[in-house]
Amino acid sequence: MSTLDLENLTKKFESGFVALDSLSVSLRSGEFLVLVGPSGCGKSTALRLVAGLEQPTSGDVRLGSKSMLGVPPRDRDMSMVFQNYALYPQMTVFQNIEFPLRLRKIAKDKRTSEVRRVVELLQLSSQLEKKPAQLSGGQRQRVAMGRALIRQPQLSLMDEPLSNLDAQLRVQMRGDIRSLQREFGTTTVYVTHDQTEAMTMGDRVAVLRDGLLQQIGSPEEVFGTPKNLFVARFIGSPSMNLVYGSVQSEANKLSLRLGSQTLDLSSLSPAKAEALRRYNERRVVVGIRPHTLKDPQFSQLKVGYSLRGVVRLRESLGTEIVLHFAIDADRAGAIRSDESEEVALVQETRIIACVDPASTAREQQTVDLVIEPNRLHFFDPETELAIA
């Protein structure tokens, strides 16, 4: 397999629209990188530039040590899996998967053994004589995967391959694709708008917005230490709660004012506390992950580290209970959204908490939910960057 380097890759159309702006990313051999972001962020454009289906305005695509600029798509030794499967309808499953080997004039015996090996991995051995119209969506996608991987290309590109599948099948196929990629060891770039796919599949995740790279790192890094408000809101399901708070620093005591409530921050790590002290008497955006809010009866944290509010809605999911929890802090509701909305300030803000399924919290009940201060996230409301 091979490495991939995108060096200041830029795509600007004649209309003046910049679809991708100076993207620089390096992939190790065998790495699985997920490009994720909302519609129009530039992720599919990046994939098309790598594949040679579009030409960059500036920058370079290097596969191994070789520049791909000017190299036709057919000569780039890359495979591509599309959203719409792109199978040959007149061919059987066996013939579809075998086709790339026939183009390379591989001997028939070797072609047959390779196809048998791949279909066994794909669990398609009983479907070999069927044509695509006779297969389910998941089976067709596995055939497309097999046809792409049997070539053993230097690079595999996948453009939202699961978006046409139902939710249950997507879960299964996420695991299948990841297992196949590890089996073949193919360097892979995977594009999706689904942050759950990104978090569960990628060795690293690259978050894009408006053509710009916002953050790249392991799923744990992107989720646990988002660099800005966009990443914080986009990554995570349910998404991060964002409210305005005011930092209070007196002598050695550090606290956070959220509406009418005060949260003790004395247990913060020294680095985070020092960074926050620079915001004394200033407003910050506070990020709270729904799963970090706990019902006190199932937590060992002191109630002093708690938020009090009223349960407006209770949703039981079996494995957890989702509480829509009203507090009187101002909501950071529209931080430079794509529609350029104004920041919304409201009297009552609902935040979401995912608590233990045995919680007895009921609708219209006033409850305390506890949180470990070190699991709070803080952002500068002007720059939208994380307060380190």
C-alpha cells in the first residue's frame, strides 16, 4: 500500500466559489481517514481531486512519492466506491467482482481463486450467480466493495457508500467495511456527512467546513478536545450543549456563573484554570456533553458540582433516559451558523442530559444533575476557539 499527501490543495471555480481552501493532510500507509462535514463543506471535492475527476486550482496530490498532477484517473491505481453502487447490471456477482482482474489480464485460475477469497470475506458465496437487481442494498454495496478491493489498489476512495441503506444495515456495513479495510490493509479516504460513521470507522477524522480544515485527529481527540465551536457542535450525538457563562476569579477561588447558578471550578486542572482566569468577569461559551451530566443517585460527585433545572421532557430509550432539562442560562444558540443568524439569548434554555435508565426524574420535576468540572469545555465567544 502507499502513503497519500495532500499539499495545500485548493479548488476555486470560475464563479469565484472556493470549494476547497489549502487542504494539507498526510496519510500513513494502510490508514483509514474519514473526511466529515455538512453538505457543501468540500469533502467530496477533495475526493474528486484525489481521484483525478477534477483538477486543482493549486496544490498537489502525491501518492507515495509521485505527484498525481496530470495523471489520468485510470492510471492512478486507485479504486472508488460510490453512493449508487455503480455495478454492471448485466453481470453476475462473480463477474462484477472479477471484472478489474480481467481488465488486467490476470490468468483465469488466479482470477477465480481471488474472487472466491473476496466473496468469502464479504459473505457473498451463495450469491455468485445472481445479478445486482436480485440483491438487497447491503449485498450490492458489498459487491461494489469487493470489486474495488480485489484490485488491491494503492488507495481506496469511498464517497458516502452507506447513505442509501437503512439505519440497521448501515451499522452492519460500517463494521464490514472496517474489517475489510484492515484485512486488505488498503490506504483509504472515506467521505461522509454522518459524524457517527466518522467516529466509529476512522483511524483519524478530518472535520471540514466551508472548504477549510477545522480539525484533524483521532476520534477520541476530535470528540474530547474540539478546537472550536463548530467541531464541538458537529461531533457528538446528541450534540454538545452550549450556553453562556461568566467566569469569576477571586484569590484562589474559581467559579462559573450560569444564569442564577454558580458552579465551583476549584477542581479544574491547573492548565485549564489558568487559561480561564484570563477571562475573569468575562463571558465565555460553556460546552456540556449530554452524557457527562449525571443523576446524583448514580454518581459519586458532590452535589456542589451540579446544575438545577426543571425536566421539560423525558425520553426513555431503554439503555438510557434523555432528559430535556431547563435552566435559566443564556443559550449560545447560533454561533455564526451557515445562515448567519444572530446569537439567540433566551430566558429559559433547554439542555440535554443522557442519564442512567433507572433514573426516577420525571417531567416538570426540579432536579439536580451533577457534572465533573474537568469535563466542561470552554470557548471564546468572539474567536469561537477553545480556551486551552
